[in-house]
Amino acid sequence: MPVTGTAAGTGAVPPGVLSGGLSGGLSSTVVAALTDGAAAALAVRPGLGQGDPSPWRAEAVLCALAAAQQVADDAAVLALAGSYDRLLGVAPQVRAGSVVLVDAGIAERRRRGSFATPPLLAAELARRALPTPAATIVDPACGAGALLLAALDRLVGLGVPAGEAVSRLCGVDADPVAVALCRAALSARARQLAAGPGAGAGAASGADPGAGPGDGPRIVCGDALLGPTPSALGSVDGVGIDGVSTDHEPDSGSAVSWHRRFPDVLDRAGAPVEPVTGWRGGFEAVLANPPWERLKVFRREALAPAPSGELRRLRAAQSRAVRTGGRHPLTGRGEVNAYLPFVETCWRLLAPDGRAAVLVPAGIGADRSAAELMQALLASGSLGSLHLLSTDRAVFAGVSARVGVAVLDLRHGAHSSPGRRADAPAAQVAVDVGNPGAVPPERVWSLDAAMPALVNPNTRTLPLCGSARDADLLVRAHRRWPVLVRHGSVGEAGETGEVGEVGEVGEVGEGNPWRVRLVTPLHMTRDAVHFRPAPGPGLLPLWEAKHAGLLDHHGGARSEHRYWVPESLVAQRFPALVARGWLGAYRNVTTTDSPRTLLPCVLPVAGVGNSLPLIDAPRLPLLLSALAALPIDYLVRQKHAGANLNFFKLEQAAVPPPESYDQPAPWTRGRPLASWVLDRFAAALRWDSSLAPLARELAALGVDVPAAIERCPREQALAELDAAHALMLSWRRADLEQVLGTFGALRTRETRTHGRFLTGVRVLEAYDRLTN
């Protein structure tokens, strides 16, 4: 894409092109402005072209901004600010005497957490946080100002003069370039709004923003998560927190003393006191799309050895400060993901009767690291709504649509915590929302503070039901059945639910009626030294999730094994399982968008990778039969988010206790239900000679495998297991139809292949047979 313009500075390198067409949606005007800016910056500081491209890109953006301001081109200022996150994906280079922009990947955007909120979504967040005009509005991770620009438009739309509206806006960001863009963009937009829609470009550029208090937006450069507070839980003036400075210079590593930078908002005499920070007062509206990255540096983010080392040091210091500074008692622990302490900060910054709208990962409901914060928001009545957006289309430019996004609404600050406000209604939750501005009423359901402890007693994470009816079915199931493993206290199973290489989770007792052990298999990284690329004497194939399906150890998308491992290693790691002669496992790489989510399987004795966690229990065939039933899959789906069905999620699956199978069911004519279920389990399995030890174990339980297969085809056996467990839950036929209707991907796949939803037809037919 050729660009035109004259580079500033004597001897400047001429402007160039965007190499390879890697524009990422950048307009030709923005590309030209950045290449001109890069050439001007290089003319002044030739060393910018060496090594890490980040300083050169930063100077190029600032030069482009200065050039636009010099000619009062407000449209160009807004274009630069609106493109900043995508500009971080390119880097200037000199090629054949010209400056070109080349693709720099996503690493810098991730490092800065710079993924600008799309305008329509930004406008919706502004509408939620500003149902009426607010006097003080803040974005603690403002970036180049997308949300504050939406707030400015919203205020003006509510009748506030542009000059007064812009003076009500506050922001903080650790990136000094983003801060400069944000300040400039807000002032430019205020001039445009003051000029009115009928004014020409020149009038807009030169217009006075209008009368009103204040001199413009207050945008501060620094780390919003760090800094001293009146409660002295952070640092004291001028003293760094674990090496992070607390001065007020435009340094991307500096901490922010919120009550000193915004004393009229957070240090007001007689105002309510936020109990953790000691801030007196609060902002009437908070908007945020904070960084979603963990406060650690991954190898792929290293730009060069020197910057990587400095970045690692800074991230480590930030992480320690968040964990130990005292400002984030609900989220500052473990491997900190930045979005969580930002949400906690938003809550504490919010006035007692303020409103907040925050864009967060969809996993905030199911992430164990978020559980304590979400419980506090529920218990205090602060959580207004949680809307999980549909994954039909990507929200952020350059980010996969599979990355789930949610809008979190808060209706008052932390000042009233921990006691719940008497007038606070239950939080409203909706999943798979296509348009957050028009949430379908049938998708909305009420979440009270007691529900997480009922359905997820170990973690207190939130359920993520698709409708009020799904929420009712989930609650009824958990009141009827216990969870698979109930621990004595939250977090007893460990921080991630996974333990060491030979670790086991689960304790025999009242909280573990199945006496189940969840066993960590071989780790694909730590144990890679034992892997072999081809079969050989004394080697066993290594099974991964991609190899297995529902009760089918060859039912995955991949048929060939990638690795083989020594038989002696398998015997050493899993002696009790090897002695049994076969293995039980489940796929933990799964999503609720998949045709099925909970996929247990049976394996021969072999190597097993960590995507197939192993299960052991005295009555393992019966337990696998239950986990294979579609109703239990459905109950798991109401609580699962993300791509990994970890140990701690499976432990909290509602499963009938083993003694319930020892009773006869009406359709068994006096035969124990366990015997009937195991017959169907045998018929539903994909058999080969490697599973002979399991056939012998079933024979000892009275199950003739060949006879079971002859009596009941696999598809019918699976359908009857599904129908039986629906009846064990006392579900009516209409309830089962509701459940089947939630398996949209399964319906789509079967309709495309067979012309109808065969699973739904078979399960309902089986239900009718068993009830008649």
C-alpha cells in the first residue's frame, strides 16, 4: 500500500509502505501518518532503528500525533487513537532507504493488554454505567480512550455540554503513549461535539469545547493496581512496592496514589469509607476493559534478551505487589491474571450508589481464581448482571471468536460489603448473548448468593446456565444428588485441582461416596524426555484426548499415535491401575460448544497424556456409565467455561451415589438397576482385544458382553443410559426435551449427516419405552 507525505527533519528517511499488506484494518491515512512519524523520529534519533522496535514505534506514534495536533486535524487524532491497539501489531523498519511497517505479531498487544473495545460495545458499556449523567467517570485501564470516548458521547447525548462532559472524565493507564493519545482524542472529540453535526471540518477543529468546570480530562500515567492508600495497605509516599516506583512521572512502571491524584473523588471529608483501601467517596461511574493477561512473561513475548529480562523483572515485581500490597485481598493470589485485580479495583473505586460496566473474560464465572470476588459481589448485592456474549463472531480485532467475553455490571461499590443491601435484587445472568443491548428475556435467570455453594461446593464458582429453566433443572439435580467429590473446605484440592505427576485427588468418606481417585497422567512437557517417536520393544502407545471419544478409545479425531513410552514407566506411575488391566479416563480438552462436553472412555493399559485424566473407583464401570449419560453431561455444561474440564470441575459433577444403583427400577422388573446399567455399558463400549481384562471384570459382575451387544445396539444402549438417568432425576419428558435442545452442535452435526437429530429421537424413544 503506497503512502505519500514528507518526512519531518533534515536527512529523514522517506516514508514507505506497509510491508506485505499486513494492515490489520489500518486505514491508509493512519499508515501514512505512522510511517511519516517513524521517519521523523528516526531522523532525530537514528539509534531507534536498532534492536527492539518498540521505542521506535512509540516515538512514531507520538510524532504522528504531534503532527495531527499541529494542523488541528481532530479526525486524524481520533483515527490514531482508534487504531492504537492494531498499531502495536506492526513495527517500522528501513528497507531500501524507505520506512515500511512490518507485521510484529500479537505479543506487544498482549504485553500491554491493548485490545480496544469495539465502538458499538463501548457505547453499550457507557449506556449501562451511565443510565443518567454522572459527575465523575473513570476508566482505570483507559488505553487510548475507547470507553471514555463512548462515555463522552453518552454524557453529551444526555444533555451535558461537551466542555463540562469532558472535564468529568478520568483515566489511568500504564502506557505513556496510550495516555497521550487518550488525552488528545478526548479533547478532539469534545471539540467536534461542541461544534455540532452541521459544522465543517475547520469549525470542528477550532471550536471551543464549551463552557463548564475543569480544564479537560484527567488522564494519569501509571499502574492502576499499585500505589499507597489511606489504609496504608500499599506503600508509603515515594517508596516503591517491590521495586515498582510510586512517583508521578510518566513512567509505565509507576504506581498511582488514587486518593492524591483524584482527591475530590476519593478523599472527600465525610464521605463513606471503602473498608479495604480507606478511600473516602468514589466515582459515580466506572468503565473498564482491563488487560486479560497473567502477570508473568511467557517465552513467546520476549522481544530480545535484554528487554525480556527487564520485562520479567517488572512483571514479577507487579505480581508480588498485587499479592502482598493489601489492596486486592480477594484476587491477589497465585498466578495473578490482571483482569481480576482490575475488577476488584473497579468495585472499590465505585461510589456507594455508583454504576460500573466492565468487559471481562467469560470464564469469570467458572474460574476458581475469581470465586472469592464473585461471592463477595453476590453477598453484598453489588453484582447487577453478568452477560456472556455469543462466540458466533470475534469481539476483538485479531482475536479468535472462541475467546469468550462477558459484560459485568456492578450497581454499587464495596462500601456496603460484606453485608448485603436489603434493597438489592438477585443478580441477572444470561449466556450466549448476541446483542448485549437487547438481551432476550428467555435467556435471563436470577442468581442468588446461595446457589454457587449448592452447585459448586468446593470452589463456589458460578453456574453458567443458558436459561431460567436450565438453572432450575441444575438446582433440582444438585438437591437430589451429591457431587462426585466434596471437599471439607474451598480449595482443599489445591490451587488448580491438579497435583503432582503421581498425585491423586479424592478422599474416601462421606464426601466421596464412589471412593473415586482422580489420577494425574503423564505430563506432555515434563515427561517428554520419556517419549519415543515410533513403536518398539517394551514400548506402549501414548493416548491423548484427540484419540478418544465417548466410551470409544479409538473415537477421536486422530487415529495414529504420536508417541510411545516405556511400559516400565507406566507400571511405575500407575501400579494399581495397571494391575486392574484397563484404564478409565475422560477428555479434559472440551468446550460447551462441542457436540458433547463430558466424554469418559475406557483405555487399554498404555501411556496416557495429561489431556486424558485417569479415574479409578471400586465400581468404575458403573461410574463411567453414569458419566457417559447425557443428563450428567448437561449438568456439567451448565457450570463449564473455557477449553479444559479440569479435575475440580469433574469433582463437582452431580452424580447419583452408588447405592442408588442397587435398587430395582420400575422398568427392570425387580432386577437391580446396576445390572441393567452395566448391560448397556457393555453394549455401548467399542470393544477390541486390548479390553479383554474389562470383559472378564464385567463377566464377574454377571454381564455377558457378547450377549449384551447382541441384545442392544450401541446407539440404543447409549440412549437408554441417557433416558434412565433422566428418570433417576425425576425429569418429565418436557424436561428431557429442554435438555436435548441445549446440545446445538450435536443437533447440527447429526442433522447435516442424517437429516434429523438422531440422538434426540433415540433418547426420547428410550424414555417412552422405560416409562411405559
